[in-house]
Amino acid sequence: MESVNTKEIVKKYGFKFTKSLGQNFLIDSTVLTDIVKGADISKEDFVIEIGPGVGTLTKQLLDSAKAVCAIELDSDLLPILEEELKEYDNFTLVHKDALKVDFNEIINYENSVKLVANLPYYVTTPIISKLLISGYVFKSLTIMIQKEVAERIAAKPNCKEYGALSLLVQYYCDTEIIRKVSPASFIPQPKVESIVIKLDRLIEPRVKVKDEKLFFTIVRDSFNMRRKTLWNALKQLKLSKENLEYAFSESGIDPKRRGETLSIEEFGKLADVVYGIVNK
């Protein structure tokens, strides 16, 4: 493992890690290089980095990108970032919670926007959901996240990892796992392995549905109680027995199946039939 000077920066400023913020800083330079390479950053790209820590990844991004805007919640890190990155005139720093940021205010008129993040595990799903559902114009999202969450995101039907998060991400993006990252690559060391995964935003969603909200409701209901058949899971929709029977027969889906066996296309077909029923 080739180390970067993260430990020295932490020591120099007497920085104390805040456990509630899920802070784990990278100390392995090969991982930093692989993130920048995996994110395919060029001088055309405006990069938004969520959770820059002490700026070790930020430096590499600044060297490769047109500009970088970093979003950091911890006010103790702001003076460190400003000092460590003061020679870069293509760097801006936003002191906010990424879950509350209107990314359009940061993006402005940039047309090649890429997001990069070493996400604390506790905000991974909310941040991914916010970025995808809100329709922000970005080309890709390259994130380091807990290994099991990355496996859920990239999962295909008929495995235990496949679920509502898999379908949410794959509805909007192509997924590519860049690399695994061991706990020894961080300070402090997390208890689990991490994965760097890249989500490439699709120009159009993977399936065309009549009502996205209904589509995701059906997906969520199908996985809320994984062991239930679709027939039992979708009773939540409050359709009459006849209408529910019609929805399954018209979409060609056996109601005895479970949600984890359905492809995204099948979920789309079922949602469109249900849409036709509730809007007739």
C-alpha cells in the first residue's frame, strides 16, 4: 500500500474524528489514483466532491479536472481544506450538508458534471436517492461505499442482494465496480470492506413507464416483505381482487412469484398495467 500524507495532515492540525459523521479518510494513494482514473476525469469536467476530508483526493481531482467544488459538513475541516488547497484557483468549498444542497445552484451552466464521493455509510442510500430522483444533470457518480451496499446496487434478479436499491439505481444508471478497498486503506479503519463503484447516468431511464412514482411504489411494496408472493405484497395497492388478477394476467406475471425474481422490464410492464387500471 502506497501511503499519502493524510495521517500527517490530521496530526499537523490536531484534527479529531467525529464518529457520528462516519469519517474515514483514505491513506492509500493507489485507491485515490484508481478513483480519479475510474471516474474518467478530464479538463472538460466540473467535479462535485462530497465529503473531501482533508483534501487528499481533492488534490488529485483538481489536477485532472477543469474545477472542483467540494461539499463538507464538518466545520473543523474547513480551515484545513482552505490551507491545504490554497494554491488551487479552480477550487471552491461549500459548507453544507449534502442531503440539503440544491446541486443546481452549484452546477449552474456546467455541462460536463461528474460527482465523486467517499460517502459515510449512514448517508449512502439517501444521497444516491436524492441525486438520482431529483434529476440533476450529471454524467456519472463515482463513489466509495460499503461493499454490501455496492453489491446490492449492482445486483441482478434472483439473488438476495437484489432489491429496491438495485432497481432505483439501474433505472437511472449503468453500474461498474471499479475496485475493492480494504479497511487498512483508511484512518480510522472501518470494520467492513469498501468498494468504489461508478454509476453512469443514462440519457433516458432504462425502462419507459407511464408513472415513475407508481413504478417505484410497486418496487418498494414488492421488497418490503421479501418472502411474500407478489400477490400478497401488492395487496398494499388496495386494488380489488379482480383488478389485481387482471394486472397479473395482463402483464404476464405469475402472482406466486416474489419481487426478487422480476426484471426491471417486468416491473415496468406490471406498473403500466396497474396505471391503466387506476386511471380508467
